[in-house]
Amino acid sequence: MTNYILPIVLLLGSNVFMTFAWYGHLKFTDRPLWIVIFASWGIALFEYCLQVPGNRIGYRVYSPAQLKTMQEIITLVVFVAFSTTYLGATIKWNHMVGFALIVAAAFFIFLD
């Protein structure tokens, strides 16, 4: 069971780090670009420390397409939470419809 759950937990954690690396600097637009690039790379290091073992463990029980699909769904969930709470962005109905279509696509990826 660990092989099924642990990759999801690791990919969730890695995505939190990567979302901060990619979008966290948007609150600090007054900082020089080179500083936020180095800060983002520093954060991304922690992302890789979770993502690589998550994918390696997950590959024992999931196909590469399933792993990538999980990552995309996790990305959407983390991004919606991040963008609304940290950045104060509004998620509109059309965003939700688009996200729902991606989730529907994931359903087909996991069909045997």
C-alpha cells in the first residue's frame, strides 16, 4: 500500500515547493530578477528532493502516464489553493471548467 500512497504524498509536497518557486516571487516584484531566480532555484532543490523519490517509488505501481497525470492534478489543486490564499487571485468559473476537463482526462488515463 505504501507504494501507492507515498508517491502521492511526495508529489504533493514537491508541488508545494515548486509552486512557491514558480509563483511565490510574484509578491516581490520590487526585488531584482537575479535574486528571485536564485531564490527560486533554491526552493526548487527541495522540490526535486521530493519529486525524484516520489516518481521512482511510484513507478513501481504506476505507469509513466499515470504518474504524470497525478502530477498535473496535484499541480491544479496546489495552484488553486496557492493562488487564492497566497496571491489573492480569484478563480473564475471558466478556470474551474478547464480544470474539470483536465480531471476528466485523468479519468481516462487511469482506465485499464
